Amino acid sequence: MNQKLDEFFEKVITVKLPQDRSYVDIIDQTLLPGTIRRIKLDTREEIWEAIKKLRVRGAPAIGVCAAYGMAVLANKYKAADYDAFYAQFKSDKDYLATSRPTAVNLFWALDRMDRTCQANAFRPLDELKEILFTEAQAIRDEDVQISRNIGEIGFGLLKNLKEDGKELGIMTHCNAGTLATAKYGTATAPMYIALEHGWEGSDMHVYCDETRPLLQGARLTSFELYNAGITTSVQCDNMASLLMKSGRVKIIFVGCDRVAANGDAANKIGTSGLAIIAKHYGVPFYVCAPSSTIDPKTPTGDQIPIEMRDPEEIKTMWYKEPMAPEGVDASFNPAFDVTDHSLITGIITEKGLCTGPDYGAEFKKLGLI
């Protein structure tokens, strides 16, 4: 094991419960990289706001936060019987589901908690509350193992590309790191697993797209990788083409928030453009996708809802003075785009690597849909 890496993971646990389980404890990611501050979420409004405002973000971390949140909220109910208990539970579940429309893990985790609640309707309410905490913890623990499995598969790809004495150039977009999951991340998991297998941080050189307009690559991914001891560079999103042309990038890993049944993958805005450039230069492009992000009810990427966000994220959010004229339109501010499956070299799931062109058949073979 890598002691420095273990210490880093302990420092940046994204979502956890305190010993008394009275609230959800998260890192406020809107303050990174300058400030590491944990905040307490103990009302449904606080949990909703934290998910909506990206204080907690990344599909798996959102799912863990939602699961913990439902257990914390349910533990406070004063209901006299199951029907009253479940009415409150359903109300809170439906409310939290409105926070982010694209990340399927949110709905997956909420639905799993709902099924657990209904399956144990016959139990005493105090026992039911304990069962909900157990289920939420299982979601968290499973996410750690899922990320580790994805990382091992991705590490296998890295080993095949590594040349003795040369750093291996890797590119990623947005943040699909430990901050986006319970541990390891998805797109960063191969790099962290490489460290656990004895690689030095200097064996890799990770290029992080800054990921405008919310800068998760610059603020979060570079923060993670640099502090884990990996050679890291931040680049403006529109520098990716020139860098790939130079030959320094040998592989690209990105995360995703939802994968359609045909392999189309929704990820942070700019991912699709990166995939198009990678295809042009022949750079392998891999999507790291926990099985919970694969949505069999969505046939293609055309049916994935795209969240539109506040124009001020473009115009004023990161600046002391506005960076565009006050009256100019910036209403087209999508949080995600959809990468066509034909541009994806492979989709790495915890159950195995899927390759195209028929991702649907690959998903079925692994029991993913």
C-alpha cells in the first residue's frame, strides 16, 4: 500500500456520517482547492442545495450522499405507523430527486433506498431506520469496490502502454476522481491503482482539462492528483487538440453521469469534443462507468436530459469583475454533452471492459442491462 496515498484519501473523504449519524458530512467542493471545509447537512433542503449547487458532485458521490441523506432524514421521523413513515419518506425522496436531472446515480440510489423501505414495511420503525442506515452504508462500500475494480481494469491498459524510462501521458476531463466517488474515483482510479501497485507519481503525466465554466478539472482533479504525488498539468480545454497532435497523450479516461443502452455517454460539457479530437489523432478514449450509470431505459443519448445552468456561471461566477457585457446573452449553458458510442474506444465497468461497436450486446453479456 502507498502511505501517502492512504493519508490523502483519509483527508478528502467526500461523503461520510458522524458517529451519531445525525447529519451527512461532506467536503464543500465549491471552496476547493483553496479551502478544505466540511459542512453538515441535516435537513432535506440542505441536502438538496448541496447536490444542486455542486457542493457534492460526481454521479457516484451524489448517489452516496442521497442514500445517507435518506437514512438521516428517516431517522428523525416521529411517525406512529409505517404508512405515516413511508409518506414522509416518499415526500423526501421525491424532493431530493429534483436536485439534478442528468446524474442517474441519484435516482438509482433513491430508488434502492425506497425498495429497502418498502421491503421492510412489516418491521418495527426503529428497526427499519437501522436497516436504512445499513443499506446506505452498503451503497457507499459497494461504490469503493466498484471504483477499485474499474481502476484495476484501467491500470491494465496503462501497463500495456508504458515504456521503460518514459512518463505515460494521460488526459482527463472534468473530475471523476475520489472527490466524485466514495474513494478512488472512476477516471482517476487507474492512476491511483498504479500508485498502489508500486508506480511512482513521475511514471505518469496527467493532463487535466480545466473544464469550463465550473473548472472542476482545474480546481478538483489537479488538486487531487497533485496532492497524491502524480505529475499533473492543467490545460485550457481548447488546448487539447494541439497536445494530442504532439503525441504526448497516449490514453484518455473520462467519467460519465449516464450511459444509454447503446453506449452513448453523457459527461461534463466538452467531453464529446474531446472524443472527436481523440478519434482524429487515434488516441484511445475510455469512459469509466459504474454499472449504476448504465440506464437500460434510455435507448440512445438523444433521450438523456441535459441540465441547463445559470448563465452567471459563465459571465461572473469566477471573476472579480464580469467577463462579458452585462446585457449579453449566455443562456445556453448546458452542464453536459453526450459522446456518441462510435467515438468511444471502450467503456470500463466494474464487471469488465466493453468495446464497441455494439455496446448493447456487451452490456447484456456482462449482465449490465
